[in-house]
Amino acid sequence: MSATTTTPMSLPAPAAIGELLKPITWFAPMWAFVCGLISAGRPTSGHWGEILLGVALCGPLVCGTSQAVNDWYDRVVVAINEPKRPIPSGRIPGDWGLYIALGWTELSLLVAASLSITVFLATCLGLTLAWLYSAPPARLKQNGWWGNAACAACYEGLPWVTGAAIMLGHMPGAHVLEAAGLYSFGAHGIMTLNDFKSVEGDKRMGVDSLPVLLGVKRAAVVACVAMALPQGVMMVLLSVWGHALQAGMVACVLLTQVLLMPRLLRAPREQAPWYNGTGTTLYVAGMMMTAFALRG
């Protein structure tokens, strides 16, 4: 008789899982979440448990899920461009990349359901966009208009609404929703800035990013307009709502961004990282100024 030997499936190391979830990407949604908390205008005392869960939900859980989903469905491309990433290097073996993405999705929903119905619905939308962004047949990332809109909503608008909803216990009011929507719209431009680093690769892989669709120069103009326009609208709204000081502060950060934009427009591919460190930093500073204005 012959004995059949079964080789047990190896498990991914915790460090490899952490790398798969890309902690460096968590800052943006966590920042927007804090803006939402502040804009709700409620004291944080007595809410620290929910706040910590909300931070985990917006950063490690939902954003982490999106990174796992993206790396799994892009594993062939990642193997070419970043062979040392956890999946192509084999540190996340077999189908574990997919299992982690599915498990993190379920965990995100469980945490969201424990907070409130509004948070749960926002999380459902965010996770749906995360899967649609990377997974076939939709693969929104194949088109710069749709893919960047999905990312912008997940990184800015939905975390802002989540933070406010946790503090309020219900859907935030119109002013908060308008601020979240406007800064989410502007984040479309930030997403376009991130596309300049991979123009040649996107062309080869058939990814219609805005720099591929419009050309580098025109895409840079679109990114600048997308970032500036909602900030201008927000400045006007803050003034109308009686927050003249914060409207002036948003005007200042917007003006500074406009003064920086010519350098970006002269050489978008080379200057996009510089503008991300300067103009985008000013953009997110304006988000916090707006949040404090809405707090009252």
C-alpha cells in the first residue's frame, strides 16, 4: 500500500499581512474621519470607544481592505513592477490574498454594524467601491474618471460622514454633507496627481488614467481645477454661513495652492510628488479649518 502525503498550506506571516494592507495609505481616510468628528460639534467625552473603532474602521479595515483587494487582482502586474510585494514574493501564499480581502471585508462590516446604521451604510458603500475599483468585470481603475471618483469618495467623503455620524448618532446635516462632498470632489484631483508616476506602465497595460486619456499637460490642468474649484465653493459657503474667519483661512490656503500650481503645470510628471507634499498638504489643512468652522 502507498501512503498519501498531504502538504499543509503555509500561512502568511503577520508582518506580510500588515505590509499587504499598506499602512501608509491609511492617513488620508483617518484625517477625513477626524474632520468629520470635529465638524459634528459634539464633545468627545463618553465616545472614545466609538471613536477608536471609527479610526480603525476608516484606516486599517476599509482602506486596508481596498489595498488587499487591489494587490490581489493586480498580482500579475505587481509581480512585474514590485516583485517584493507580499503576494508576488510568496510571503502571502496561494489564495491567501483573496481570503484576507474577504475576511477584512467581513470584519469591516461587523465593526460598522456595531456603531450605527449610518456608519454601516457608509461602510457598505465604501467597500462596494473598493471591490468595484479593482475586481472584474467593473475594474473602475481602468478609467481615470470613474476610478479616481471612487477613490476620492473612499478617502475623503465617506470617512468624513462616518466621523460625524459616530458623534451624532445619525446622518449629519446638510452643511456637513456639503463639506464632505466638496472635499471628496477635490480629492479627484489628488488621485490624478498620483497617476503621473505610472503613465508609461498604464499605457502598456491599457489603463485609461487621465494622463493617458488627456495627455500629461491637460490632465495636470484638470487636477488643478478639480482641487481648486470645490475649495472656492467651500470658501463662499463658509462666508454665507457666517464663518468669515475660516472662509478667509480657506481662501489663504487656496491662494497659496494657486501660486504653486504653475510649477506643477510646467512639468507635471516631475513636479507631482513636490505638489503632493505642498499643495495637497494645504488642501487637507483647509479641510480641518472647515471642520472647525462647522463645529461652531
